[in-house]
Amino acid sequence: MTMLKRATKRLAHGETPMLHSDQGWQYRMALYRRTLSQHGIEPSMSRKGNCLDNAVMENFFGILKTECFHGRTFRSVESLIAELKRYIRYYNHDRIKEKLKGLSPVEYRTQALVTG
């Protein structure tokens, strides 16, 4: 609910976003669903037991766990947050992907702007 309350405060007037999640119990709670409705947010859920509905994020979290968390211990929440921020920046700006023609995600998305 904390994340949802923060997100709804950032909505511009008239925005009607869609919020995708899995079918976890917290996303099915009446209070959570009512809050979505009150803010014009359309819920979207993966089908039960079907990770393919959210394959892009499932893939990212798998890579994040392997490359950033595996075998590591964080001494504080602050050090965890700092490492997450560092890794996400690395993933977006520096980590190359074969299926993006050897470019990072940011390089791939901006190449048309640079060459066009």
C-alpha cells in the first residue's frame, strides 16, 4: 500500500494508467483494489502460474539476482538501495546485450535519435 500511495500522489490529473502485477495475495486485497479504482488505475494481472505474461520483468529480475545479489550480504537497507541504483544504471547504460546488436538498452533506444 505504501508504494501504491506514493504512486497515486504522482499521477497527473486525468491520467488513467494500468498497473500490472502477479496474482499475489496483496494485489487481490479489497483495500488495494479499491484504491486502484478510486484513482482510475486499471489492474492487470498475469494468468495464474504463467510467468510468460510478464516475461520481460521476470527475465530482468533473474539477471538482477544472478549478477547483483547471488552470494552477497548487505549490511544495511541503505547499502542495498545504493547497490540496486548502481546496478540498474549499469544494466541500462553499460551492460551490452546480444539481442540489442551489442548495445546497452539506452544505446539501443537512442541510436535512431543519434543517426536520424
